[in-house]
Amino acid sequence: MSMSNLGNQLAALTSTNKSSTGFITSTSRDKTQSIGRGFHHSSLHGHSLHAEANVKEKVSILYDSAREAAAVNLIDLREAAVSALDVLSEAASEAYDDNNNNSNALVRMWKSPEFMGGLLSQHNLSYERGMATSQQNKEMDDEIEKMLRLIGTMVMEIPPKELVQGDNDASGNDHPIVLASLQIIEYLLRRYEIHARPNTASMLLQTFLPLQVCYPTSNTAAIFSRIVALVDLQSLPTWTFLRPYAARGAPPLSRAGLAKRVAKDDALVGVIANIGKVGRDVCVVEAEEMRNEMMVDGQESGGGACVVRRGISTLISFSASILVEALYHQSKSQEGSVKSGGAITTGVQESMVRKILPLVLAALKSGADNGDDAA
């Protein structure tokens, strides 16, 4: 599959060249009205002009032009996604150590039948959303969300130093984890329209939000801005605040800005808490897979707390730190009102505590369970 250098692609995404249509469809007269309304939105008609049969323009995260993306066929995209899955599974294994048990277990998890026999199967090259039943689409969305959760932990696996260097060094843009993640996303966008379905679109935003906020370089901002621009934010009320960041060349979303927003929005509190839960859940699954592999080989699991790789711990830390900052802003607020309504009071909102408490209890339970194993 012929694909241009990722560094050049990201450089194109940050370009302010007005001649590049990128992800804005040609039907838009006033393109500013289309910002944050998704790939298919038309300012001329005031709504989406979704047309899968349009072979001249295709949704894309890798290619600057929708017409350029249309020149790449679905078979090539699938082959690239399958190869990318190999890269991510190997990176996940190496994140722990060189133990063959870890390698076998995690490769088996990443290349499970639901991925290789479902999402990335040759059979599903002919999968059509419109021809599938609502139950089939729901089951497919569940598999896609599982894949996105794993990718979310892997994009945070990259050492911060490498991401920062990549902002000034073109060679840093070709980090294999970044490229592999985007290649899988590219196929999911084209085949399953994950940007156009509320649940998968929301999970797609959750997948890359921590990367952009934790490491706000021009490259991560370009990736996140491109993803935001593909989604119709008006159909996702929790995410409408991201609309300014959908514009080409938009500045990175700051940690402080996000925390202040979370302090005012109960729904966003749930999103940030879920990001931390995703990290914890993936950690539990990976630990279980490695434990099972050791038992099959007749080895003792050893008990004790499970080892946590960088991507998972960073994701959990991101969630916790944003929620703590949001609590701080609420405690200092003189208004204390939130989107969910209710009486205006000062201090920390009960609604936020209700959202955070289950996450804290789950973490405590996990720690207690690990302690019991060690005993």
C-alpha cells in the first residue's frame, strides 16, 4: 500500500493553506459554518449530505484531501490495519518485558477472533451499515469500542520525550505506535463510519483527548483537530465545547481549559471518569490474560499487584488529575452551577461526587483484591 510519510501528512494538517479542502466538503459556501459539524455537513443545505456512494470524496484521518483518500481502496486500508494491529500487539508485549508468556498472551488478546474474524476480516469488507440490522450494528459498535479502548492505552504508551522531540523533528512523526493507531482508525472510519455514529464517535474522541491534553504539541493538536472535524459535534451535546478546536490550525486544548469545563458539566465528568475506567479495565484484562498464560504453562502466577504499563497508568493519571482540578475549581466557585441543573450552591457539587465515587471505590476494591492475592 502506497502511503505518504506521516510527518508530511501531519504537516499538511497543520497548514493554513486555504487551497486544501481537506475534510470540508465542497458543498459548503461558508466553510466557517461547517466547522465542528462533521465530514458530511453542508452549509448550503444546513444538514448532512451523507452519501456513501460518493467515490470522489472519502472520510480520512491520514490524508489531507478527501479526494486523495478516495484514491486508496478499502482492501489496501484493511491490509494496513491488520499489519498495524501486529505493531500494537508487539508494542503492548514489549511494554512489560521480554517474557514469552506476556508476548503470547497479549498478542492473542489483540488478535482475538472478534477483531481478526470480525472487525478486520476479509468477509466484513462488504459490510454495509444500511443493510445490517440494528442488533448487528450494535454488536459491531461494541467491538469497535473495545478496539478503540485498547488503542487509547497504546497512544499514551509513547514516552513523552519522543512526542516532544517529534514536534520539532520530522522523523519523530513516524513513531510506529502513532502510525499504527491511525492506520487502524483510517480503516474503521471508511468501513464502519465510526465518526457518524454517536457511541463510536464519542469513544473516538475519548481515545485521543488524553494524548492531545497531556502532550500539546503541534502534531498531537493536528491529529485531534482532524478527528474533531470529522464528527458532527452538534449531535453530541457533551462534546460541543470542542467546536473551536475543529478548525484547521486550532491551538491545543489546554489541561486547565478542560478542567474548568469539566467543573461546569456533569456529563463531561462522566466522560473523564470513564477514561480512567477504560485504563483500569484494560489493565485488569491484560493481567488476567498473562496470568492465564502462566497457568497453562504450569507456572505460578505469583500474586501481588499487577504490573501496569505506561500507557495505562498515564491514562488513569490523566483522568484523576483532571477530576481533582475540576473539584478544585468547583470549591472555589461562587456560583457552583452545573449543566445538569438544580439549585445554585457554592462549593463542590453533589452530582460530581456521585460521578467520581464509583471510580474511587472501584480503585480501592482493585487494590484490596491485589492485596488478598499477595497474602
